[in-house]
Amino acid sequence: MGIADEIDGFIEHVVVERGLSALTARAYRSDLAALAAFADETGVTDVAQLDLELLRGWMWRSSQQGLSSATLARRSSAARAFTHWLSGTGRTPADAGARLRTPKREHRLPRVVTRAQIDGLLAGLEARAAGGDVMAVRDLAIVEVLYASALRVSELAGLDLPDVDFERMTVRVLGKGAKERVVPFGVPARRALERWLVARDELGASSDALFLNTRAARVGSRTVYEMIAGLLVDLPSAGPSGPHTLRHTAATHLLDGGADLRAVQELLGHASLGATQIYTHVSTERLLESYARAHPRA
């Protein structure tokens, strides 16, 4: 069977049966399309011809293209999942990727902005919203919710009006793997949301989407990303500028304030505690930097 045809079947499997998100499915499809192109270059067009040597050659080529260790790890994972599915469904006699190793990932600490920077950012948004611009009111509500609840940008964009409980100050979120969780938000976020709902009515929305774009349709993740990136790009802290920075910042500030690690895990929707523990390293790193600057015997 042709590799491209089997990729289609595999993507359908991971979405329908494993419940992977559309974003993860797109990443898998992109990675496996690259594998199919490499295989075609070597004269391999049938999944029965896939073997460990070809997979290793593809990973070597990928590394020579300057891809990050995270991307290489994802490609390796996609290939192993694909070949495991092929063998498990009888499409190939053996699992060609069973012994394909995942490259070691670089352990980079996520970008975190300070509480003073967050306060300044929100003050700037508040000043813009005070002018009555509907999109400025929306942007303030988006940032307040992202920082208050540590949501992923896709989770925020997918929120509907019934997902928000103003009395309990919680929001129901559909996260990775179609897993639902309920996360809290604070009083400033509630005020910003209530203000946005009044402004939202001016757009004449016909859907239940919580956050809208200028055409009164559900706001997209890219729109939110670009808005947040524009706010963070000039802040004096190293790292990428995007909505995930607010998620990292919220988690780190919670731990700095004494929150329990498992509670933060639940808030973030992490499947394992290990994924959350990086934020303890962020806090430790900041402590060491402060110590080095401030202690006379450092």
C-alpha cells in the first residue's frame, strides 16, 4: 500500500480513536509527509518497504537541516507511532520504528515575565480599553483570562459562553486529548469578562463563541498569538513572545506564591507531574539569580 494513503488512515486513527487534537494531527501529518518524501527519494513507495535504516536516514537528514531537538523528537515520535499502527493493523509484518531512538531534547527554561511587567502590560490594556474600542476591551479580557487561568491559546479560542461560570469564577476547558477540566479565574478577570460581554453585544454575534474577531466570528489562535506577541516583544526578558509565555508566567507565579505543585498540574491540564516540574526549576533559577545579585557573599 502507498505510504501517502496509509498516512491518511493513520491520521484518521489518531484523531478519531486516540482523540489527539487537530494541532497535533497536523504536526503528525507534516512530519510523516516529510518521511514519505524522503522515502520516495530512495525509491521506497510502499509501507512494506519501510525499515529501520530508512527511518534513521530520514532522522539524520532532518538533523542536518538544522531542525531543533524538539522537532526531531516529535518526528521520531510520529514515525514510531505510524509504524506501530502499521504493524498492529497487519499492514506491515513488523514494526520498523520500534528501535528508532528519540534524540535528547534541549532543556530550556520557559520564558517568564515579572509581576511588575504583567501589571504594566495590563495597565496599558486598561488604558486602551477605557477609550471604548471594542477590540481593546476584548484584548484586556483575553490577557486577564490567559494569565488568571494559565490556558493554552487553543483552549481560550475554543471557549463558548456557557463555559464561563461567573458565580463560581471558573471556566470549563476542553484541553489536549479532548480532556475536560474546570479552572478558576480571579476578580480582575471576572470584571474584564463582564465588560467584554457588554462590548461583545455591539458586534451582533450569532454564535456562542466567547471571544470574537472584528467580523463577529470566533477569534482564531493566530489572532490571539499576534496580539500577545505584540504586547510582549519589547519586554526585557529573553525568550519567545506569545500566549504560552503567559501560561508559563502564571504557573511560575503560582509556585512562587506557595501553590502546591499538583494543584498547578491540575490547573495546567498536564497529564504527568513531570511536565509541571519545569516551573519549579524556573523558580529556582530566579532565586539563584536574585541571590547572585543581592547577597554580599554570593
